[in-house]
Amino acid sequence: MARFSYAPIFPLKKETVKYRKIADGAVRPWKAGGRTFLRVDPAALTLLAEAAFTDAAFYFRTRHLENLASILDDPGASENDRFVARALLENAAIAAEGELPTCQDTGTATIVAHKGEAVLTGADDARRLARGVFNAYARHNLRYSQVAPDGMLDEENTGTNLPPQIDISADPGSEYRFLFVAKGGGSSNKTSLYQENKSLLGSEKRLAGFLDEKIRAIGVAACPPYRLAIVIGGTSPEMTLKTVKLASAGYLDDLATEPTGRGQAYRDLEWEEKILAMARANGLGAQFTGKYFALEARVIRAPRHAGSLPVGLGVSCSADRNIKGKITRNGVFLEQLDKNPGRFLAALKNTGIAPGVRIDLDRPIDEVIAELAKYPVGTRLSLDGTLVVARDIAHARLKEMLDAGRPMPAYFREHPVYYAGPAKTPRGLASGSFGPTTAQRMDGYIADFMKAGASRVTLAKGNRGQAVIEACRAFNGFYLGTIGGAAALMAKKHIIESEVLDFEDLGMEAVRRIRVKDMPAFIIYDNKGNNLYAALCR
Ligand code: SF4
């Protein structure tokens, strides 16, 4: 008979993260039954969660910033890669002032915790952590993105960004360890699971071909450059996807890097290099073609059932909001993020990037279209003038109006439409963080709206479906892309006025009129059927 031997599936080595202490006195040893326990004041859980989601909204890890800055020095980067990297670094510097979060989608709060069996809080830990989430979103200019069902078809924004997703598991020992992730919807939507089988592992070529296709399919709608995470295997599909999330957050960086033969997962560094090279060769680049689709890659090989081969893919987007915390006998600690991205700004001068073609959005829409038609897809633009802002629920309401035989509002026919929804507005600014949302979600409306003379020029982020390319050709329209993940920069430098125009009850999804100045954009789809990403997003 085989001998029992236990080995944790995810053997983590000693971590190298730098922490800062955020509370003293919240912990004390407590002896009972011949053992020493760690008693934790439950208020520390609230304090830690609030500090984590606050820091994650405004600051990045140093490594992320350095990776972005390295794009500017790489002669192999495209001009568009450098343009995006420059914008994201400027965005980071503005966000670090603590008023405008790095992205307008401040995410779903996720907390993954491992509680040592000798840690005692005497409280409902999830409730205390949720209070910290509530405080962070209420006290800062973040966005409430969570909607609760009122029935199968009806929903309402919870107005607090609650509920968070909280998973607490038990571990040996007397430490309490945390990962806090503020995951945006666009980024989350790019997580995918493929239920494969042993034949996928038939050869390196077969596996590489499969992954190349799936990586391209992620596209650019989740605001690259990404940290790509790929998991091959898993004892269940659920475990595979959770591992994708943890790997994309950098939480498994200290995993063993060699197989142990004991049913443990490991990081495959050789495949990480292959995947990074693959991602950089696909041409999609940092949003507008080029080399920097990914900054980093993580590849985890995990054990599996002989009859199943779950494969998971996911990304951490340009809003790379992942932060670790811990409570030990020495106090309460939070991962130290980088509060000085301003030091990278000097390198942003003299990048030699030419200004975009100026487009006056206040001219009649037919004239705006005639002007855009002079330039090929991929042309960089600088937008001045009025945009109408609308996203998911506003589109659904406008479609109901159209279906009921009512005309489209004039504002929707007369102005280009920006798909977006802002975070809260700081005092003294025209707008809160206000980057684009994923255009694809509005694809189902575009043909009907264009036919009704509306939405002929749209502006958002990411590649869209074939129906949009065809609608642009059929109805003389354009789809423009602007930089995703640079929402603080948009609010501070490019949005000069913002007012609610319609559907005020929709909160962050209300229809707005905004005025922009020097707003960067690119022609993605033109009125002749051309597509910037043709042949790249296969
Ligand atoms: S950077 Fe892009 S994908 Fe990430 S949260 Fe912001 S809008 Fe969503």
C-alpha cells in the first residue's frame, strides 16, 4: 500500500514583498491550553481592508511602473506603444496625488485571506473586512460599480460598491495573510476557461499554437499592456480559474519553479518566456498595435484528473490593483506601493512622438466624418469639442425608445458618443476619473442606432465585432479608440466640462455632455470597412 504523504498544492517560498506597518497594538499573544494564540482586535481587519483598497486605487507597485518606463527606452516598441506608456505613467503620477483614482472603474473588491488556526478575532471577519471596503469607496473619489438583482431582469446599483467577494481559508500557524484585488469589469471579462484533454499536451507546438490563438482572442479591450496569466491543469475548473486570478495578481510569484512530482503546482519559467515572446509578436501591442501587449507573463502548471485538462487564461490590466497584507505578532502590515511615480515624468519629455491630427468635434457630424475620412486607420487624433457620454443602461433605454417608434434624442444624432461612466468628481475639477469603457458591450445597438442617424462616430476602447465594421461601412460611420486605463489623466488634462444631460437616475451611467481638449484617440474602424486590428485579433 502506498504511504500517505501530504504536500500543499501551492508551495510558496519565502516572499520578497516590502510591507509598511499600519497599526501597532491591535495584536497580542494569549496563552491557553498550553498554546500561544494571536488575539487580533477585529477593528484591525476594517483598518487593513480600507487602507488596502485606498492604496490600490491610487498607487502601483514599483515593478509595474518600471516595466512601463522601460517601454520608452525600447527601440523595438512601436510609437503607439510609447504613446500609451507615456500616458499611463502620467496617469500614475496624477493618481498618486490621491484625488483621482488610476481608473474610473475602481473595480469589484476581492479579498483572499489565509487565517492561521491560532489566530483569534472573536468576530465575523468577512463583515469587518466588508466595512473596510465600504469605507474606502465612500471616503474617496471611487466609483460604485456593483449592481444587485431586484428580480431576474431588474437590477439596481447598491450605491456602496458592496458586496465584496471574500474568501477566507484556514492555514496552519499564527499569521493572517491577505491579498486584496480591485478587479475592473473589463479585465474580469477576459478570464476564460477551456476544458481540454491530454491531446493538447501532445507536443510543444500543439500547446503553443493553442495558447497563441487564445491569447490573441483576449484582444485589447481590457487595456494592455497586461500581466498575462495562464494555468495548465487544476484539480477542478474552479481551482484553475482561482489560480489564474492569483497568478495575474502576482500572488503566486514565489511558487516553486520546478515540478516536485508530489502533485504540486509550479511556475514554469521557460513557458513564461515563450508566452511573453508570443504576446509581443502578435502585433496587438499596448492597445494600438506594436510589441507591448504584455509586460509580464505567469504560467502555472498544476495537477489534474487524468480525464480533464482545464486551461485558464486571464489578465491583470493597466489598473494593476493588487496589494498584499498581513497580521502577525508584530502588528498589522500592508504591502508598500510606490507613492512617487512622478520621478518617471522627466523621461517623458523628448519622446519624439508627433502630435495627433486635430479634429474639431463641434462641427456638424457630417463634417467631422468627412474630416476623419481623409485619414487611414491607425491615425492618431487630438479631439477638441463636445462628446455625449452614454453606456450600457442608457443604450438599453434608447433602444426601447427606438423600438417604441420614438425618435432618437437630437444629442445622440448630433455628437460623437463616448462610451464611459466616471468615478466621483473631486472638488474643483470638471470630472472624476473618466476613461473609456469596453466598446464591445454596445455592439448590439450600433446598426439600429446608426440607421436612425445616431452613434455615427463612437469612441471607447478595444476591438469590436464584425457587425460594427459593417455598420460603419453601411452608414458612413467611424469607431475611434482612446487610451484605456488613463482615466485620471483624462479627467485632469482633457475633460474641461461635464454635465448630466439625461437619465440622471442612472448615476454613473447617466447620459452626459462633456467638452474635451486635446483628447488622444485613434481611428480604429473607418467608413470604408478598414480595421486597425485586421488579421491581428484572430
Ligand atoms: S484599466 Fe481598463 S480593463 Fe482595467 S479596470 Fe480600467 S477600464 Fe477596466
